[in-house]
Amino acid sequence: MAFIDYYKILGIERNASAEDIKKAYRKLARKYHPDMNPNDKEAEKKFKEINEANEVLSNAENRAKYYKYGEHWKHGEEYERAQQQQRKHQQYSGNSGSGFSGADYDGSEDFSDFFQSMFGGNGNFGRNARGSASGKFKGQDISAELNLDLRDAYKTHQQTFEINGKKIRITIPAGVYDGQQIKLKGHGNPGMNGGPNGDLYITFNINEDKDFKREGDDLRASVDIDLYTAVLGGDVNIQTLDGAVKLKVKPGTQNGTTVRLKGKGFPIYKKENEFGDLYVTYNVKIPTHLTEKQKELFQQLKNS
């Protein structure tokens, strides 16, 4: 098996940060998504490669295994056990034989050749002191993306979608954030030789909202006020994700003034009844198309 360079697949350097990996994955996933490339087998193949690369590199534990075992990272634990069994068998038989010896390993061994001989194409574990044994392997994990509107992510709700012909219904807690990944244990591809199923990793993509900008657990919004309210003070109604709120505008409010509404921001993930804040910025609208009388009054104010 040829070495699979997941960094090359995503077009990133080996020292790429978690944020670099997320950006590269999302950009390529959108480009090669089957919905954007119907009946394109090459795009479908590329999409699978991108998801596999992201599955490995976006998870710190998987990335460490990949660094050590290459494309055989999933079977690293099986390799360690096989290596220990071989070492015990060699000690028991009194000779080192022609097998792979972990005690003499200098980092130059070809993992592809080793795994091919150890596991073969049929999942057999090879030979130990007891003879041959059947290896159980976990099924391949699956990665998927789920798009949500900001207002959907604001509340706990259920969604149903289909993976590998099976319908899955999940409850999405309020407060999930853009790029967040959750794992559904056992919903991946079937295992081999009686091994457990793989897992399903779902990454949430939160769409931008026309009225609110999310910053962590806080929200930002803006509201227009007329010049007279800014100068004299008054009330202004604004919409939050939790309903309408009336704000008191202080006399002499300047354009760009920002006020905080405590607890009117986004729900904090998995913390019941805890919310961020909402920051509202006032945009003072200058009147246009003034009558002559109005212009005269403004002139009097200017000269006073």
C-alpha cells in the first residue's frame, strides 16, 4: 500500500494548526461535495479522500497515531500487540527468527510491508505462540457536515438525516458553534471479522445571519435611530432572538454608541439557562429632504 499523505490532500504543511486544517477542509469539502458535482466520480473520490484526511488530522489523537504509523494509524494498537506477541514468541523459542523485532527497530521499517504481512488482505492477525488467530477490526469512521442557520443553533432541536441508507435522528443542543464536531459512536461503517462499527463524526456549519453576528456566546446587532431621538432621547424597539425589547436612548447619544443587553446573547453550549450578552450599536440617521423651515431651524441651532 502506498503512503497516503493527508497533508498533501488538504494542501497544508505538516505543522499546520487546527484552524488551518479546518479552513482547508471546509474549502475543499464545498468544492468537491457531491451536491456541487453530480455524477462526477472523480469529485466523489476526491471528497472521500478529503473527509478521510480531515478525520485524521482534525483529531489530535488520530494525528499523533498518523505521525507514528502513517496510513496504518487505525491499526496501531493491533500492531503494538502483534509486536509484543512476536517478541514473546521469539524469547520463548530462543531465536530471533526472520520476523520483525521491535527491540531492533530503528524507524526505517516499512509499515506498509509489515501490515500487509501481519494482517494481509483478509484481516488475519498472523501467527503467535498459539498459532493463527482472527483479528477483529473496527469499521471505518465516517465524516459528515450539517448546515444550520444561526436561529436553529439558538435552540435545542432534533434533526433527521440519512447516512449509508440509514436514517439517523439526533438532538442538537442549543449553542453549538461553527466548526464544532460531535461523535456518534457506532454509526460508521461496519467492522471486520466481528469488530465494532466505526463512528460518525458530524461537523456543524453555522450560516451567517442577516441581523446578528455571533462572537463566541455573545451577539452583535445594530439599530437605526433618527437624529431627534439621538439628540433628545427616547425609546427604540429592537428584536432579539428571544423576542422584542424596548431600549431607552439617552439624550445626546452619539453615532456608533454601543449598549449591552445582559443575557440576551447566545445560549452557552450545554449550560442550561446561561446566555452570553447582546451588544447593540446605534446608527444615527441624518434626515434628508428637509423643508426650508426645517433648514432654517437647524441654522438657528447652529448659530445659537
